[in-house]
Amino acid sequence: METTLDPSLSNKIELALNKIRPYLEADGGNVEILEITPSLELHLQFVGACSSCAMSAMTFKAGIEETIRREVPEITKVIAVNM
């Protein structure tokens, strides 16, 4: 599933995602980490209502990606695989 050289990186990402999860969960959705590549790309997947919501792209760009970049600057790229 996840591959990373630094196990604490996953924890940092989870803490960052936890800042936005209440908003996703309020609408019946969530986001999961699928993979952290060796080049430090983060692959995420929307689940629940977020996987089919028309607003997912805006949520991803303005909420999730921005939060990850601010909180975990080591991540080089954030990709939502099912958007």
C-alpha cells in the first residue's frame, strides 16, 4: 500500500488530513492515503459521498492539496486518483 522512506511522513499527512476530514465527513465522505511514492508523491482516494461529488475537484484543490502543501512540505505532488 504505502511506500515511504520516513514512517513519520505518513503520520504528518494523517494529521494534516485530520484538519479537513470533519468537513468531508459532514457531507458523508472522506479521503484515504493510497500511496506515498519514493519521489514523495502522495496518492489519495476520495471515499463515500466525496467519490462522486461534483465539488470534489474544488475540495481537493482548495482544501486538501493546500493543507498538505502547508503542513507537509516534503510532499512534491498530491494526486487524487478517483477525481
